[in-house]
Amino acid sequence: MDINSNHIKKINDFKDKGNKEFNKEKNKDKLNKRAITYFQLGIKYFNDEKHKIEINDQINKLISILYSNLSLMYLKGDEIILSLEASNKSIEFNNQNSKAFYYQSICKSYLCDYKGSMESIDKAISISKQDEKVVQQRNRLIEITNNKVKEDVYFENVLKNQKLENVAYENSIEKGRYLISKRLIKRGEEILRIAPFSFSLNGKYVSKFCGVCYQKKSIDNLLKCKDCDDFAICKECKAPNEPLSKYHPNDLCVLYKLNNEYYKMNNFEIANEDNKERGLTDERRLYINTIYNIFKNKTNNKAVVEVDNAISSSVIDVLNLSKKLLNHTNESQRAYSDSTKMKTDILELIFKSFYGANTLKKDEISNIIRIVDCNSHGYSDVISQKKKASGLYPFSCYTNHSCIPNSDYFIDKHGVMVLYASSDIQESEAITISYIYFLNRVEKRRKDLLNGHNFFCTCDQCSFQSSLTEEVCDKCNEIIPSTIGNSNLVYKEPKSLKETGFNYICPKGHTKSSLVYDIDNDQLYPTIAENYSKCKDLRNFRKINIFKEMLENRDFVKKLTPREFEVTPLAKYIANPKKSNSMLFEELINLVRGSVECGLTKSIEESNYSTYLVYDYYDLYKSLLLESKPQILKLNSIRDIIIKLLTPMVYNQNKPRIDKKLNKHLSNKINLKKNK
């Protein structure tokens, strides 16, 4: 008998078990831990028995397959660094494994190493020329490279034509093109102003806000478009004797109407509650506005919207922006590709219905949709977090992302994006904003950035949080360093379907087996809220979001069944009638503060987290106003905290809106107290 036959049989057995777990349709773990366990056990067996095995091509190819399968599992679980390491090991054992080069290429592209990614995919193609996925990956890389060249052209044009007092331009292989500070910029200082190329109010605000100054106005002060009912202008913005078409072009009005009629005719269900009857969501309105501006100005290289002291953009500037890629690496990316195709078909039909064959082609419309999806910014109220609008601000796309950003923005009364420092920015430091909600846990943030912006975040905050844990020892209650790949993690063959095979060793030597996540029996939150602040690590970010979601839907939570309370103790805690809304919001604020300040940020008042804390303080403010016994001193104190967190510059530029929200309700409460 061949000396290797028993060893090959054993390793193949682990590989087959891992493949079986991978092929299970109902596996609820995004990161398939059971499959990873079997592949890791196959590799461990090889390493332990290597001195007894005759190393040959058959063995090397088998181990290479284990590593490439492992790379795929990590890739699907958004563990990009681990996936890259596994693909590298796979290639070490077999440099003809095309799948390993393919996974390596994807990982390198997510880490913005486009040159290395292209080298890997070229190697994969040389091995497997007919593999459709490999060819698609190469085409995506070509698209990314072309985008980068176009972006360079746009940036150079801006530098020639715009005077940038506070920022300069840098370019590097690791970070691409980005902005840096020319000097020390203090927290609260304005950095630059950017005019929109296109802008769209949220559906429910269209009839209440002026479409020119974007301010809420009384019904008597608004002149509405009677044809489409999707535009209004206040009397202060509309010049006497000027037709409405000067501010709301007739063509755009017709396009809005066509969109509404199309959706009504086809009975499409609108997910956004604010737009069910209207049929025109803010997303589609922004698509239509952007396509319309490009179609009407495609032969004109001048700025579409010009505002004094703000960076403006032309059609060519927009078309040179990065596009959201049509990836097919995972289900959400495939769903985006399908969704983009459907949107393209609908918008092409709408524009052709009005302009005929002279309109933009299907591929041009698809590219515009992907540009908007990758580069548009939402606009929320500065204290209430209600999304009011979306806009495309091309130059803002050259601020790099960070999960602990040093700048933020708001939209002024002219629709201009005002970028300001949310913490002190040193000279030559990169200007950063957050592309996503950065209080989400690290896994969620990285997934959102992968799917929405085509990169894997390795910022200091993500690196810090990814080294933390969600596991606590059942025996000694010690926090276990349970990061995948950590030396405290060992793999053991699962003894039941509930076990993942991941076993964690606590600092005192106890072993804890990780179980398959069961959404029907969620025991992830066994402690009540006041104990959360003791967990100064990653778990807080998950619990903050669950806590906040339940608190915002407290009326629903109170109606849960005893069984549902039993499996989700946090819901029972939130529903406790002895806890007022204001008490719970105060606990939430303390939880946010404790979570942020235990990490890389020493003071929440000096960081971008202050922006998000404003929203929680405003919720606390509103909850106190609704209580039967008004606490006027406390309300005034919270009002002062909100204004301080906003910084003087943000407060002064939004003073009428902020004072109206805070003082109106407070005045009513004071008057009510006096009357009593």
C-alpha cells in the first residue's frame, strides 16, 4: 500500500466534510465556521503528520485545495486579510491553482493593491483561460484602472481652476488620490464648500420645503408645481414675474410625471413609506436629476451649478468619478447588479418616452446610476438625524474614508456641502470623512464598505476593534480574545450540529465552544443594559445598535410575548414600565460614551462621534419634553450640550433651524408649567 494513502484519505475526509458544510443551503452563518473548521483540521493533520508523509505533487495539490477553499470561506465572510493569507499559502503548495490566484486578486483589489491584483488575475487567466469569473474580475480591474485615470484628469482640472486655501492634493499607491490639510485646522473650522451637481429632497419634504433654499416653509409661503406636484419654491426665492420653469424646468416636470405614471401603471410596490402614493423616491429623483443634467449639458464643459466660494462641477467631472462595480462575488453584489439592470431599463424607457432616440444610451444610464450609487451623499438634519435629501457632490469624493474621521459636513441653505473639521486636523494630515454609519460594529462597517465602495477598511479603528472579542468564558466570566486567527482559538471536530468547531481558550485556560448562531433562540444579550458598559470592547457596538433599535420601536417591543422576552432579555429590559424613555436614552448615551472613549478616541467632544451623540441627546431632549413633570433645568442643560457638541460654526450657520427645534418645544413646556 502507498505510504501516503491513509494520510490522503484522512485529509480528503476533512475536505469533503468542509465542502458538505459549504454546500448547505440553510447555513445561517455568513462566516461558515463549520466549513472553516474542517478545512483547518485537514491542514492541521497535514502539519502534525508531515514527518510521516512523503511530500509529492498529489499531497501539495490537496493541501493547496484546502487553503484555497479556506480562502473562499474567509472571502465570503468578509475576512479579507485572512482570505489573502490563505490564498498565498495555497499558491505556495501549488502555483498552478487558478482559484487561489483568483481569490488572491479579489483580496488585493479590496485592499486597493490594483497592480498586484492585476498580476494575480493575469496568472489565473494564464492557467484557466475559459473561466468566466476570472475574466470578469480582470474586466473589473480594467474598469477600476480606467476610472483612476479619469479621476486624475478631474482632480488636475479642479486644482487648475479652483483656489483651495485649506487643502492640498496627494497621491499614493496605498491611499490613491486624497486631500490633506495645508495647516492646522481647529475643530469646528470650515475646510471647504462644494456645490451640488444634482440634488433631491426626500419625498415627504418635497411639499414642505423650498426646492431652492431647502428650508421648511409654511404652506402659504410655498408655490407648488401643479403638473407634477414634486417641486415647490418659497416666495423669498422666486423673483417677481419669473416663471416657475426657471427654477423647475418643464422637461424635469414631465420626467417626474412619466416616472409616477410608469410605476402606477405597473403596480410596483414602493418600499419607502413616504413615497408609496407618489411613486417617486428620493433615490429615483436623484437619478432623474443627474441624468437630466448630464443629458442637457453633455456638450457644455461648464459647471452645471455655480455658487460663490464653492467648488463646482461639470458633466465631464461627474462622468470621471468612480462607479460602483457590478461584482458577482457574493449574493448582495449579485442582487445589486440585477437591481441596476432593472433601474436602467426603467429610466431608459422614461427618457425615451419624452426625448425619443436622441436620449442617452442604456450603458450611459447604467454608468450614471452606478456613479450616483458610489458617490452620492445623504443629508440629514443636524440634530434629528432625519434624512432630508441626497446630492451628488463630485469633489467630496476625494476625501478618504475613516471610521474615526476628522471631518464632517452639513448642507447649507443653498444646497452647498460645507465640510468642516470635527476634530483638530494637523498640517499634512489626510482629510477624512465616514462613508457609512461608523457606530456600527466593525464587521457591518467593513461589509457595507466592500459592497458599496469596493474596499476593505483597515483604518486604525477597524484594526483596533477587530482584535477585540464577543466571547466571555462561561466558567470565570473572563473576556476571551476570540478574533479568528488568534492563538486563543483552536479547532475541534464538532460533536453536534449546534457546534461550529471554534473553541476559545480564556486567559485562565478554560475552553468555550462556539455555537452556530440561532436567530430563533438569541441568547447573545444575557445581561441587562447597565452591565454593557463593563464590556469595553467590540460587543458594545453591536449592543448599541440593538439597544437603539429596540428603544426607537419601544411600543412594538412592549407587545412581545413572554416567550420572546425569555429568549431576548434586552427586550424585556427595554419594555420595563418602570423605565421611562428618558432613563433609557441616558443609558444609551452613557453606553456610547463608554464604548467610544475606551477605544482610540480619548474625548467624545473632540471627535466625529460628537455628531452622532447630538442625535441621541436630541432624542433624550424630546423624551423629557413628553414627561408629565417638565425638568426645565435639565432640558436647558441638554440644549447647551447639543449646541456645544455641534461647534459654534455649525450652530451659527444652522441657528434658525436648530433654535426653532429646541426653543419652540421648550417654550411650550415652560408656559405649560407656569399655567399649572
